[in-house]
Amino acid sequence: MDVFLMVRRKKMTVFVDAKESTTVQELKRMIRGVVKRGTEDMKLFKEGLLIEDQKTLGDVGFTSSTARAQAPATIGLAFKMEDGSFEVLDITDLSTPPDLPEVMKPQESVSIHPQD
């Protein structure tokens, strides 16, 4: 089954769809094509915990019911820095849209029923 993921690092978000049987290492290869960094320079996290490369997405808990297209699951991404250590996982919160202007808000419909 397909799983839908948001791979997030700082202000960057990459949307990926994969199979539950996809390994974390294979997912890193998919991400590599977008971020142009080697798989050895990446660490992936689920809920702040490091995910091992040999595990499948299903093993880690990403299933078609927990990672749907309408509500993708989030995976954190950290890169290796020049000194060889990995950066601390940093995911910037998504912004919330402003309130709708009054003219765009749904209007309550008033129904008029003739009296018999």
C-alpha cells in the first residue's frame, strides 16, 4: 500500500509517496534526487527518534492508514555538517493562514416560508 510523507527540515518540505515495504535507505535515495545530498549525509527521524536505514516504512509505523494523501505523516531530516557531525533536528512550524475576510465567510441562509 502507498504511504504519503512530508519530509521536513527547517523551512523545507518535500512530499514523497512510497510503499510500506520501502526501506528507509530507499527513501533517502528518493530524497537525494531533490536535495542533492548523499544518503550518508542524511538522518531521518520519526517523532524525534532516529530511524534505522534497514527498516521498512511499515516497520517504523508508516501505513496507508497513518500516512494518507489527505494527511501525510511527517519525517524529520537532518544533514551532516562540514565537521562531520549531524545538525540538530530543526523543523520550523507551518504557518497558519489568516482569517477569511467577512465577505468570503459563508452567510447564514434565511429561508422564508409563506404562512398558510
